[in-house]
Amino acid sequence: MISQIFKDARAARPEVARLSDAKRNEILLALADAIAPEAEAILSANRMDCDRMEEGNPLRDRLLLTPGRLEAIASDIRNVASLPSPLGRVLSRCTRPNGLEIKRVSVPFGVIGVIYEARPNVTFDVFSLCFKSGNVCMLKGGRDAENSNLAITELIRKVLISKGVTPDAVNLLPSTHEAAGELLAAVGYVDVLIPRGSRRLIDFVRDNAKVPCIETGAGVVNTYFDKDADLKKGSDIVVNAKTRRVGVCNALDCLLIHSARLGDLGSICSGLGAKGVLIYADPRAYSALEGSYPSDLLRHADAESFGKEFLSMAMSIRTVDSLQEAVEHISEYGSGHSEAIVTENPDAAAFFQREVDAACVYVNAPTSFTDGAQFGLGAEIGISTQKLGARGPMGLEEMTTYKWLIRGDGQTRP
């Protein structure tokens, strides 16, 4: 069964690649319009998945679909449809002394495999980005979102059929470990594989995949509150970065605070306390918060408190004595995802952005903005933390490769 899915996906590749951009946009807009009429079926399937997951599980927020989230998904799909096609772009061209005309042009990868966990919205995101960029997508979702992914994939395939396009432009593999193993070994069927999920999943895919892999990374995210930071601005940034959505990879995990600002720490963290955030603080930060932060939400930090992706209403705080020390902490404990500085000092901001090695480096803005839609990409297929190829939010442009086109007039090589 799985081998046939691979064959069907590979066979669909030429048809999907040949579609005009107008036809792709027509189908994406039809899909966006079809979400509202089918919302109850999707939400019903999602409730079945959510009912199987414990209320306190930090992945539950990622799993949950709501009418509002479905509306946002439809809006993202329309945004993708409105973007210029990433295909056929001339990336470079030249005419050699011998008269050969050489140009480099963007083309689809072919079949893109994505393996992900409890994120049913990813099913929509991946399809829209892959389809707009002329790719077939091969999806392997987690068991936690099995019913949701089935309902979403069925809707996408129904829209494709209604528009006279092969439904094999999107393929959903069974949510089993065996299917994951076959996807990782699908040489000749899958052109590139993208894992999206926990550090454990990403490491497993990177270490075991036989097909080329683009590594998306877990987000161990830090924000440095500089000695020259604005208190109100910084407090709002910290609260938004931590509490907007705790189960996502761009959520704040560690606040680094300059020792000169410890007197403001209670004010900085007041919004966190109001939202019930558990803080693991180093000795100096603990002393600064003791008596002003809820005692039941304040803990002493240990060696495990730093370099940890919490994915919950919890975070750590570490005191540093300089900007350099903050950068060194990020170098040791960060994951190369998203890092931020709050400062009114332009020299400090420039130093931080130059020295911090991460896909996204912010000044006076929360890391919650690390998102394809927020970056104007329409949507994203993941956040890449690698340096070879795609880095940061992966939108349409990152869903293409290129080929060289050479035109001559009888030249021969001496």
C-alpha cells in the first residue's frame, strides 16, 4: 500500500509541475473557500484527536483547531495564492566568450516529504506551499492528529478532483512508525524530506534518512534585556514572546537580564506572573523576584534550566554582567532558531545582531514574529536552523531548486 502511494506521488510530479500559475491559484482559492463549509467535519475530527490527549499536554495547543484558526488558515492559503510564482525565475545569466548563453532558473524539487507531529494546520500549510511551487507533497503526520489530517487531506483531494487535477498532488501516509521508516528510505520517490516537530523527531530523521533532508530545528529561544532597555517596551516584548502561544518553537525559553536592571525584574515579570508562568531563576534573579513574584511560581534554576525548550508556561532567567556574556550564553545554549535583544543602545543592537549566530535575530521585537506569514511569505513549511540551503522561515522560494539552461549555436569544446 505505502509503496503504491510513493509510485502515485512520483507519477503525479509532471502534471503538477506543468500547471499554470493561474490554475494553481484557482485551486488554492477554491480550497480556501471550501474550508468554511467543511469546518464542522474538520473540527469534529479534531475533537476526536483532542479528546485522546491530556488537557495538560503542551502539545494540545498545537493540535487544537478552532473556527478562528480555520479562518486564519484560509486567509494564509489566499495569501499564498496571491504571491508571485517562485518558478521560472532567472537567478543568473551570462553569455560566455564562445557565445554560449547560460542561465540558472528556479524549478520545483518534485516530491517533498514532510514528517510532523501534532500540528494539523501543517497539512494545509505544506500543501499550499508545495502546490504553489509546483511540487507534490508526501505527508506523514503524527498519530495524535490522525483524524484531523485525514479530514483535511480528504478535503484537499476533493477540491483537486473538482478542478480536474490529480488528487495525488497530496498524499497522506499512515500515522505509523513503519510508514515513517519507509518515508525516510524512499530513495527515487521523494526528492527532499523536511522534519517538523520535536528535537527527538528532528534528530531521528537527520540520523536515519536516506533521502536528502532539510533540518528544521527545535527552538531554544533567548531574549536579552540590556542595561539600556526601555522598561515598558521590554516588559511587553517578554510577555508576548513567552505567553502568546507557549507550544510553538518561537516561544521564549530564557530571559537574560543585565545585572544593572535586576531592580526592574519584578516589573518586567509582573505580566508573566499574571498569566501563571513558572520561572526558574538563577540566585541573583531569584533574590530580585522573591517577594514580588508569586511564590508558587518561582523556583531555583539548575543546570537543566538553560538550553531547554519548555513548550509550556515555564521559562528560566539568568543574570549576566555584560552584553558579551549574554552572547556567550546564547552561543552555548541557543539552538540557532530565534534570539532577541531589548535595548535603546544602537551599538549594542548592532553588536548583538552581528555576533549572535541564529536564523532570526531581533532588536526590540518579540521572537513570536518568527513565522512565514509574519515575514510576508504567505505561510511556512518550517523554520530551518541549518546553514546549508534554506535558513529561517521556509516559504515558496525555499520550496524550489534550480537547473542550468544552456543554449548554443553549434559550438564545440576544444
